[in-house]
Amino acid sequence: MAAASWFQLLALVALIVAGTRVLGPYVANVYDGSASRADKVFGPVERRIYRLCGIDEEREQRWNTYALSLLAFSLVSVLLLFAIQRLQGSLPFNPDGFGAVPVPLAWNTAVSFVTNTNWQNYAGETTMSPFTQMVGLAVQNFVSPVVGLCVAMALVRALARRRAGTIGNFWVDLVRGTLRIMVPLCIVVGLVLISQGAIQNLHGFTTARTLQGATQAIPGGPFASQEAVKMLGTNGGGTLNANSMHPFANANGFTDLLQIFSLLLIPFAVTFSFGRMIKDQRQGWVLFATMMVLWLGAVALATGMEVKGNPELRQAGVTQVVTATQGGGNMEGKEVRFGSAGCGVFAASTTGTSTGAVNCAHDSMTPLGGMAPLANMMLGEVSPGGVGAGLYGILVFALLGVFIAGLMVGRTPEYLGKKIQAAEMKLVVLYIVAVPFAVLGFTAASLVTGNKASILNPGPHGLSEVAYGFTSAGNNNGSAFGGLAGATDWYNTTLGLSMLIGRFLLIVPVLAIAGSLARKQRVPASSGTFPTGTPLFAGLLTGVILIVVGLTYFPVLALGPIVEHLGLS
């Protein structure tokens, strides 16, 4: 790996640590209800929204009411976004005259953006008008990640409180998270991207004539603002088919680094918020360290295999070393500005979160290089996960970890002074098995029910393409192996169902866990209490995640990318 790539990685780690320390306390302040100087700016706007929507900001909700509010908001969002797509041809800001989006695709897209998946079975610049992009998709890019953040903060409150019947107010959490966190961060990142050359306008296609005399259609649109929110919100859905490979959205190496940092910022920062809100910062750093180890492992595997290159090309005498005139490594499907190393870091980061944006073609990665983002999503997006989703996901694994530790020593397991009993563990099991059930079930059904025409490549790689698609949908990621033609009625429908399962069959159990834990009194620590604010617990937590995921998904990894790798010369 070139020195510049090492510098980018080290700079990225330093930015993550600094960003966590700066943003983490701010997020905690937003959700713990304490007064701050930001109240002078955001308070009047929030109060007007509360009055307009009939929200009582002082009234908190039980977990089931919180869950029903969230589900109702998501249902209305799906229906509204579906309607915007179907009526697109009659709505304003449609300079290219795009017509109604077909029903299966409109359904898939509506579910995708509301669940923070942002899977796209279409080319953004030739399907969606600026109105649909901004009023429909961009709005969900703001609020869908905040929904995940609301769930995470509700769980944190439950762990921090004693004998409480409520876990917060969903509507207040949604408004505060959107106005105080997402909007300001997106404005800053969007302006920086514009300063570096990213395009931001409301134009349609501009027709230009090339030097050879040919005609070329150059797209226009709100690319910079969409890039900012798609990264900070771990969304991934872009206005351009080439996504973050396109120079209109990702102009240079600096913007590439900024985009990777943006998608990792909030998921890592909320671990500090967790520590601040429960008044034990060591607990937050344990979660941060676990996420960091898993993320760096994925970076090492993806980057190492891509920089190493294709062994069949090496045997054919093709040099793949880094030189002054050659990026080196496996350059198939890569953007030459970022190279194979840049692809590895971006791929590991985007699949470790629920972002789904790409700066290279994952389908063209080496077998083990492509296995890294696939396995990364299979972890359940805890490395570091999506906005909010990463925090509540790793806390669920923490509950499983202390339960296993309790079984080892013969004590009732505790986490942060709360006893973890049968009711919580049943919900933890439901959380852990829901997504694999959808991923493996729909993958198998797609392979045995005559839908193999959508698979570009036969054999192990074809299995990887299908498994990647459902893993991406079920874990609300949104990236794809390009060899799977997903714009069919079967895949539009089943991928949409996977997204719903991966979002709401996880959120509801998490909120139920929060309701159960909030009602419990804290138990004083004793000599038999397993400490969870130590490197030992970080190691246990990392091991539990890897073992549970390995036992679940190793067969499909063995039959897909591992077999493909063994078949190389």
C-alpha cells in the first residue's frame, strides 16, 4: 500500500477519535434534555413545530406507545414517498419530463429510503426528478437515520433510569435529532463539497458537443447536498448511478476522505454519548474500541486483498505493483483517482455502516476482497453500524455477552446494574435471528424458484451476488454486487420485504427491551459482578459478535467467495 494510502487511513482514524470526542457530548446534550446554548437557536423553531403538530414536549411515552408512534410515522412516510414517485410526471421541478415510476420499483424505493437502506434498482439521474429527489428522497435521508438514533437513545435512557415507566417521546426525539444534529452537519459538509467542485443546481441534462463532434448529455442536480446527507445519515442513496465514483459528487481525494469520515462520524460518536448519558465513560469507550477493532479488521481484509491484486493476472505476467504511473493492485472496477487501497477503505466503511455508497464496483473486487464487505454487513452493522442502529445493535450483543458470562460463572447476568433475565433474552434472540432468517431464506428461494436469469455470473460468484443483495437489504445497507439485476418484480418485492424485516423486526424488540430495563431497579455491584467497562469485556464482546455471525453465515461464505478464491490459479 502506498504511503499516501497509509496517511489517509491514519488521518481517518485520528479524525474519528477527535470527532467522537467533539460530537459525542453534543449528541448526549441533545437527548438528555439538559439546557444548552443551542436552545437559543433551535428552541423557538422546535416550539413552533410542536404547536403546529400538537406535540406535548413534556409528556413522555411508554415503550409500546413510542413504538406505535415510530411505526405510524414510517407507514405514512412509505405511502407519501410512493405517491410522490407515482405522480412524478405531474409534479413541479421536473425539467427532463420523467414519468411515473413503475409500481414495483416505487414500492421498493419507498421502503428502501424509509428504512434507511437506500437500495436503488434504478439510475438516479435518468429516473427521479429534482422534486422527487429533494422533497421525497432527501427528506427521508434526513429523518430515517434520526429514527434509528431515537431508538438508540430510548435504549440508553432505559439503561440509565431506575424504575421508570417511560423512555422518552418519539416526536420530540425526532424533531430534536433532525434540527440539532442532521441539518447543521449536512450544511457544513455540503458547503465543503461545493467548495471542492461538487455540483449543486436544479438543472436537468445539459447537451454538449465533444471534441470529436459527438453529442453528450451532462447531468445536473443537487448532488453536493445529497452527498452530504447520504453520508452523514448513513443512507447511501445517490442522485447519480455511479454514486460516489462520479466526479460531480466526489471531486478529489480530499472529498473522498471527507465522505468516509462523514459516514463514520455519528455511529462512532454516539458511543461517547452513551457513556456520558449513563455517567460511566469507560462503558462508551469499550463499545468504541469494539467497533474500531471490527472496522479495522474489515479494512485490512478488503484493502489487503485489493492491493495484492488478481493472481491470474500475475501469472499472465501483468505487473500489479504500485508505481509512479500505475495505481497497482486489482484495478478492475476501480476509480483511478482513488485506486485499489481507496476502494478497500471505502468499501469496509460503507458496509460497516448502513450507508451503501460506493467509490468502486464491489462486484469486481477479488473473491476475498469482496467477502470483506459482505461479511461486514453480516455482522449486523455494528462495525460501527448505521446512525443509532449501530449503537442499539452492539448494546444487544452486549446483553448477550453478559448473559453468556453469567452462565459461565453461575450468576444472574447484569449489565450496568440491570439484571438480564428471560424476558430480555427472548427479545435478544428474536433480534439476532430475524435478519438471517430473511437473508438466507430469500437467497435460497431466489436460487430455487427460477429467478437465476437475474444473476450475471454463474457458480460461486453468482451465489455471492444474490447473498450480497439480500444481506444488504436485510441489514439496511443498500450497496450491491453489480452482477445482480434486481429491477424485477421478484427482487423488488422480496428485497423490500427484507428491508422491512431488517428494520422493524429489530426496532420493536429493542424498544421492548428498553421498556423492560427501564422498569428495573439497579443492583449494586458486588465481588461477583462481571465488569463491563474493561478491555476484557471488549474482547468478550468482539468474540461473541464474531462467533454468532460466523455460526450463522459461514456456510454461505464458504460456498460463495471462499470457493471462488480457492478456484483461482
